[in-house]
Amino acid sequence: MKPKVTMIAWNQNDNYVVTAVNNHLLKVWNSCTGQLLHDLVGHADEVFVLETHPFDSRIMLSAGHDGNIFIWDITKGTKTKHYFNMIEGQGHGAVFDCKFSPDGQHFACTDSHGHLLIFGFGCSRSYEKIPDQMFFHTDYRPLIRDSNNYVLDEQTQQAPHLMPPPFLVDVDGNPHPTKYQRLVPGRENCADEHLIPQLGYVATSDGEVVEQVIGQQTVDQDEQGLEPSILDGMIRQLQLQQDQRAGVDQESASSGPQSGEGTPRRG
């Protein structure tokens, strides 16, 4: 097999260069002389992630499609930590990207199954306030292009960045409770009635059935006698206008000289 470099990274102080090769090896080079210093062995598939520690020049992180995440001491050519991204019932998940936090105490990775993996020092209490599954309900809405070739949301005909803040849902599209909806930027101070969406399904011009927010309601709105949705409110308003017009027509018809007593009309 002809060796090919798939990724390259300099360490924090630029003394070393690390290259990932398609034979699954990582090679550490002296950046001044070009001398090969170490071969780092551990990966079983191609590596497309090499991440330098923000201030420790000895540390380099690597991750690849084999699901392995390694932290290396490149000055000694040794592995310091290893994690294998095994997903129960699905095999391993390929790691697509990794980044260190600015203080170097944490790093986060994303994998081929849509997971965000967070590693670091300290406790995980701060992460327990968020749900395990987080998607926006607009994540998979179809897009179109207008006459200027700008991208628009197909249903609302708006630019995606001008749309209202989306709702947080799980992997099946079920909305999360209100305490999670307030984590979305732009919804921090919203009232409860603006935090529980009422989702419906509509057919597009192509016949595809897509999800759409058709109203917002609170859990106890029905108990309070409030409108269960925006659509119901519009229908009731139209009915009221129709009843008012019918009442005016009936009054004008009964105001003639030969008209008798009007029949009471049930509202």
C-alpha cells in the first residue's frame, strides 16, 4: 500500500510535527531537522483528528474511524489515556472531530451516531440539567432557494437565521419539558405558554409529509378554558363573525312594518 498522509498537526510550541498516515500509524517528527522520532501505534483505521493541547506542548490527541481516542505524550512516544467509543447494540462509533477546551481541562468529541462525548476533570453535575437527546424541531426541514439563490425555509419562506428560536425535541421529535426549552437562546425568559409547542404534520407541494409547529399551548389550558391552539382560536373568531353577520341580517329582516316578534336565536 502506498502511504498517504491523512492529517498533520504541530504541537503547542512548534517543536514537533505529528502526521497521521493511512497505514494507521502516527509519526512524530522534529520540526527543525525533519528527523522521525516516534511511531505511535494503536489505531486500527484511518485517523482524521489530531488536536494539540492548548498549553502543554507534550500532549497530542488523536481520534479516528476505528472509534479510538488516544492522548499521547509525543516527547516520549507513549500513550497516556485511551478511550474506545463502543455503543451498546450498535458496535463502535467513528469519531469525526475533537476539540480541547481553552483551559485544557476538558475535550469534546462528536461521532458518527450523533453523540457528543465530553471528557475532563471534575464532576458531571453541570451536565445533568440537560436531556440526553437534544435536537431542534427544525433540524430536518426542507430548504429551497429564491430567485436570488438565497436559502429559505420551505414552509415559512423565511431565511433560517430569521426564524424564531426552535424547540428542543428528542430523537423521535417529542418536545422536551419547559425547563429544557429555556436553554435555547432567545427563550430564556419566555412564559410557559410559549414554551410548549403543538406540532402537526402537513404535506408539501412534493407530497412529502413534514412536521410543523401550528400553535403553542400550556398543559392546563384546557382546564382553564383557554384556546387549545392558534388554529382553534381563528376558527372560533370566524364563527363569531359569521354569527354576528347572521344576527344583523335577522334584525334587518324583522324590522319591517309587517314583521312579527323575532324568534330567539341560539348563539
